[in-house]
Amino acid sequence: MSLVALLNSACGGPSVVSIERRRAMQIHMWWLDLDLRSKEWLRENLRAGEVPLSVMEAIAQAGGPRPGTPQAVLTEADWDFIEIQSEFVD
């Protein structure tokens, strides 16, 4: 068992498998399920240093990264998607 898995199991944290699944969930897989208000906030605050908890919770509900995890931060690729690839007509 890896050190990360051991620490997670001892602390009751997420398993390595669940962390890996969250890492693998790319923005195009959850963007369509994200509520319109959160999409608008992300578009209007492109590459914001901090994302409000309400928006992070909406992202988690849509299948994206969850607040309070190391993967909670949107990646540069996520911001690129929001800027370039997302459509303003949802």
C-alpha cells in the first residue's frame, strides 16, 4: 500500500482510486451539467485566483472537482476550455 493510500485510509479520507477518478474527470465531461449561474460566474471571472464556494459546490454536483480536495483548483486546461471552447449559448 502506498503512503498516500495508507494516510487516506487512516484519516478516513478519500481512497486513491476515488482521487484518481476525480483527476480523470475532465471539464468537458461535467460542463454541460453545470448550472448557468456558475458558468456565467466562471466566464465573467476568467482565471480567478479564488472561486466562490457556491460555484465550487455546483462544479462538484456536476461531476467536477470537489471543494476541500487537492483537485479542487481548476487547472489551466479547465480555464482554457472555459475561455475558448465553451459556448455562451447553453
